[in-house]
Amino acid sequence: MAGDWILSVDIGTSGVKAIIFDRAGRMVSSARRSYPMLTPAPDWAEQDPDVVLAAVLDVMGEAYRNRPGGRPVAAVSFSSQWYSIMPIGPDGRPKSRYLTWSDRRAASVADRLRSSSTAAELYRATGCPLDAIYPLSKIAWFREQGTTAARYISIKEYVFHHLFGEYAVDWGLAAATGLLDIRKAMWDDNALAAAGISAAQLSPLVPPRTTWTQWTTDALARTGIPQGTPCVFGGGDGALASVGVGALGKGVAAVNVGTSAAARALVTEPFSDPGRRLWTYLVDEGWWVVGGIVSSGAVVSDWFARILGSAAGSESAAELNALVEAVPAGAEGLLFLPYLSGEQCPVWDPRTTGAFFGLTHGHGRGHFARAVYEGITMSIARIVDALSEAFAPVHEVRVTGGLAGSPAWLRIAADMFGAQVHVPETVEGSARGAAVLAWAALGMADDLTAAAALESPTATVEPDTATHELYRAQIRQAETVLQAIKGTRT
């Protein structure tokens, strides 16, 4: 059918993709542009909003021009990186580049918020642990630096303002700011007070299925999309990635190992973790996503590949995979703590550092490689454990990201999680999730559960019971070592 194709735009931290999906969830046209992460000083991680905006317009135009047979699309839909924030002046221009999830300048602000009298209520209302990752802390940091702003917005809001001339933010993106009451879908007064701003300095809130049809003249000229084409606002990339790979249902989790790593589960009731380990974000009417994030994703394996002196690209990945496969599970006692950029879920301690532990003369390159892969997976397993304790035991994990292409890592993941690991047929989960949301908004699907019918895993790895028990002991040892290291801090 020609009338049900969706052009999905996924604004990530490494680049933006525009993909046209047919009704079966297959890609029929795509385009991608990369852009840099700017790190001019320690703890800084920011991006240029105008560079990203230009890339978004470029990929939308390219994917639309290259659609097969010139057939029309039913709608455009958006997925966007969580956590970005920047101050905007009265003239609508950014007063700085936007800060990304990995920018840690607000760590001291988050520390103060965690020890404040309102910390428990802030977490209960917003579902967000008090950490520097969240715009709540970053906005307070901007204000402490003397920044004045007419409003604070994400990169997605900046793009939408260019496309439609209006400011708005969907529930899904707003839920990952630390400022939204996830039960009421309203800005939370206590969170606003903690940030030192008013609701008027944030964009109006809209449901994710909200649709625009009146594009700006420049957007039409740059993309070639016809005036009147519906655009569904969409949501945040992590939640939509879970939708896109069909990770819905009790005991099913999605794990992504990109630059960072995350584990998530979609639920139908808002959740407040008594231990404040997990975050909970509103996704859509009747849907929330619960999970956690760690900075110890592919950025750590890439760091190790550079340490080895490996060439960038598929050769280095193949070399690492071979090194890992040559060493038995447990790396013969070598343990790696992957917290090179602090510890997020389940402890949220930005001062945690990484370490190798148990090193002997018998350990070589392969042991280090295996320990790194196991350490990365261990940090994710701690999130999966928290999800299992909070809900039902996780029995199935759908994995995406760069490490999902490593057979050695897939085996480690299945054994570490003690769960069946599926590799989805598409790596573009966020974009396909945005398409599913658009079909629901247009009445072409009942709700997000329609995504389950689209997914056929390309590979499945079953866990080994004995190796799982070995890894459980390794995780307990790692947590003991972590506590000991923290005890030495001054």
C-alpha cells in the first residue's frame, strides 16, 4: 500500500537518520548524516544545534526523494535523543550549544539535590534519579553560571520550531528532563523550583501522538515534503527503541549498547522504585518505560580497542571478538569495573572510577579483552537485575547496538543475564518505534503493541546455567570490590 508508509526521523547523539518504513516495518528508503560531539574541556559534551538542524533537513529531503516509485508517505514521525538542553534567548537563538546526556558539568548540582529535603518527593513525582544526566540539574547549573534565558529547550524542540514555527515538547521527551510529573503529565512545581525556573520557560506539553500539518516555507523547500503532510511529534529514542524491537510484555526487556548502554522495560503503570535505582518515564497514553542507563557502553570497548592499538572499524571488532572467544568465561579471575565516566544505575555515583582487579602474570591481551566485555555486560546486568526485582524476572532480552554484532558478546550477555537473547532484524529500533507511534496516531494500529507483530529475531542465544552461576558470583565480587574502592576515597 502507498498510503501507509511513514518517514521516521531519529535524532541521535552521533548522527541523524531518516527512514521510510512500509506497513510491515521494512525500510524502503534511508539517509544518514553524522555530526561531532564537542568536548572542549573535561566533563563537557555538547553539540551545535544548527549543525544538527541542517543534518535533519538534509536526511529528510534525501530519504523522501529516494522513496521507491515516488509514492507518498502517510506521515512523518520523530524520535530524538533524551536529555539534551540549551538556553534560548528572546530572539529564539541559542545562547550556547546544547548539553548532551554525557555532559557532567552539573554533577555538583545533582549532589546537592540528592541530599536536599525534597529529594524523595522529586524522585517520586518525576521518576528521575537526581543525577547530572538530567536537564533539571543542567538548568540549575546554567543559572548558577549567570545564564539568563527566555526558555530552555531540547534539540528536538529546536528542530520542531524550525519546521512548524511553534514551541512544544512531547510527554516522552519531557519525562526525561527530571521536571515532569509522570502521573499527571504536567510540569512539577517542586522540580521547577529546584531548577529555579517557571513553567513559562519551558515549552507547552503535548501528547506524543499530537500531529502538525502546516510546515514552514523553509522546511518545505529543504525537504520537498508536501504541505499538509501530517507530522506526528513522536517521543524519546530509548522508549521508542523498545517499541521498535517489539520488547513489550511481562519479563521482556530491551538492551542497547551504543556509546552508553541501557536496559528498559515497557509497563502499563507508573512505577516508583523504593531504592531509587531505576528511572520511569511516561511514553504514551497508558504506557511508561522503566529502566536505567550506564555510561559504560561502546565508549569503553572503543577505549580498550585504542589501548590495544587496533585499527578502527570492522577489523578491530573482529580482533576483539577473537581475543574474547579464546579465553574462558570469567577471564580466569580478571575482573574489570567499567565505570570510566562514573556510575549511573543502580547507584548513581558520578565519582565511581574504573579498575582491573585480580591481575596476575598469567593474564594476557585476551584476558583483558574478555574482562572488558564482561565488565560492560555486568554493568547492564545490574540494571536487568533491578528490573527483575521490581517486576517479573526478565526471561527475554532484545539487544541492539554495536556489540550486538559480536558473537562473543551475545554469548556473554545470555549467560550474564540468565535470559534468552534475541537479535532483532532491524538495528533501527528508535526509528521503527516512531513509525509504530505514527500508525497508532493515524488510526492504522490499535496501540504500541502492534510492534510485536513486526519483529522476527535474526539470532537467538540461550543461556548456559553453569556459566550464569559463575557470572552471578563475579557480579557479587565486583560489587564488593566497588565498595572497597569507594572506601578509599578522600
